[in-house]
Amino acid sequence: MVATLGLTLQAHAAQALAASDNSIDSAGPGVGAQYDGTHVYVAPADMAPFIASFIATFGGQSSKPATTTVTPTPSSASFAAVQTPVGPLSVFAFTTPIPYPFGAERTGYLVKDMDAAVDAAREAGADVIVAPFPDPIGRDAVIQWPGGINMQLYWHTAKPSSAPLATIPENRVYLSPMRTNVFMVEFLRFSKGRVVLDDDHAPGVEVGRPGETYRRVRIDSAFGKLTLLATDGHLPFPYGRELTGYEVADLTATLDKAMAAGATVLVQPFRADGRDAAMVQFPGGYIAEIHSVSQR
């Protein structure tokens, strides 16, 4: 299945590994995983139920929603910053049409220096699809990697200070086998991260294809964790719809909290790669992978 499409790419995987030098470089543009959150877009009526459900599931707190303009062109959205022990969120509920290309970016990454980060992204091979622009508390830009992966970069005028997370969430990126190595090389060059694991025969149950295999790559950087899932795109719902995976101590207890808070378990718990994992949909439609470590 999916794995057969990637067998000829092993030599290129070695190139990506070489580009990473097997260490996280503190001189990279990232600040820390506690500042790098998933962007969640919901309808205005779903904002409060979603935030309440997410916090009831994982703990944490939210800022009071505020109406603001978060794009370089006229628009209006209610915005809330959600902080949890397993990762932050930026939640947006637009009351106007959403200007392009906003809504397609998956994450917001805090950078040390906006201009330097944008230059580094360009030099690594990314496209800057929204040039830097001011927001009420700093500056933002949106970059795009091979395979159409959009990420927002942001910088704050006042240096933020947040405690480290209990567990680091993983940005889950689905790509075709033909684009995976290109993404790896370019993202590693930009992030100064490292490849933790490159498995060309990962269990297909992880992408809804039990009994088959596919390629999975795990990357660590100052931006946190990123998992690449290289598939042929023959994915049953909800695989590919989740943006982030969250690690918890007790998966069963977390799922009980989620369901009690109005979430729906879309994929029942399964075990693979030393994890017990499930897929959950929260009020408003946000889908997340949730997992606990079953063995090391």
C-alpha cells in the first residue's frame, strides 16, 4: 500500500537526516513549544462550548475572548488564547468573511526575530504567502512548505513568558510520498531540528489502514514535535483532518473527560508504536489525536 510508494525514497531520507545533524540547534528561529499553538477556527456560536470542552478534557485556562483584527486586510474576529498542559491553542471565530489565505494555516510559531525568520524560511525553500504585517501586540507572517503546508509565524513586542508544557504536542502533517523528503529537508534547514525516527513500515492502523504499512517520520525542533505521515491519500475519515496529537498520562480517563464535556470519540483506542491512541472531535468540529505512551 502506502509503503510501496516510498520504497524508492530511502536515499533521499538519508539526505534529510544529514541535513538535521541529529541535534536541535538553539540558534534556530524557534522559542519553545509552549508558544507554538494550533490555530482553531470555529463559528461564533461554537467558541465558548469548544473552549469549555477542551479545557475540561485537558485542564488549563483561556483568555477572555476579544474582538480584534488578526489579518492585514479589514476583518473582525473574536480571539481567545487557550493554555493547557498539553499544548496551547489560538481560537478564532470570525464575524466577517475570512480573508485568504487565513483559515488554512495550521499552527502559529513564535519566532525570536520576524525578519530573520522570514528570511530563513525563504532561504530554506518556503514560500512567504503573507508578508509580515503588524497586529495589536506584534507582527505576523504566513509561510507555505512543499505539499501546501501553511504555518503562521508570529513575534510579540513584549517578550512572552510561559511555563514549559507537561507534554509536547505533535504537529501532524499528511503528505504524499513524493513531497515528504522535500518538506523534511526544507523544514529541518529552517527549524534547525532533527529527525528522531524515520519508519518506512509504520503500522497502517495509525492512518485507518490496519494490516498495511506506511511511512512515518518524527521530527523534534525548538518549535516542538512534528510527525510526517506519508500516504497515498486513501484515508478514511477522520484521518488527515486532525492537525495536532496530544500526549496524556491516561488515555481512558482523558476520553471519559472529553465525552463528559461534549466531545465525540471518532476512532476508538488502538495500540501501535508504543502508544494507545484515539481520535476525538470537540464541539465546533475540531478533531484531535490523543495518545498515551503504552511502552518505551
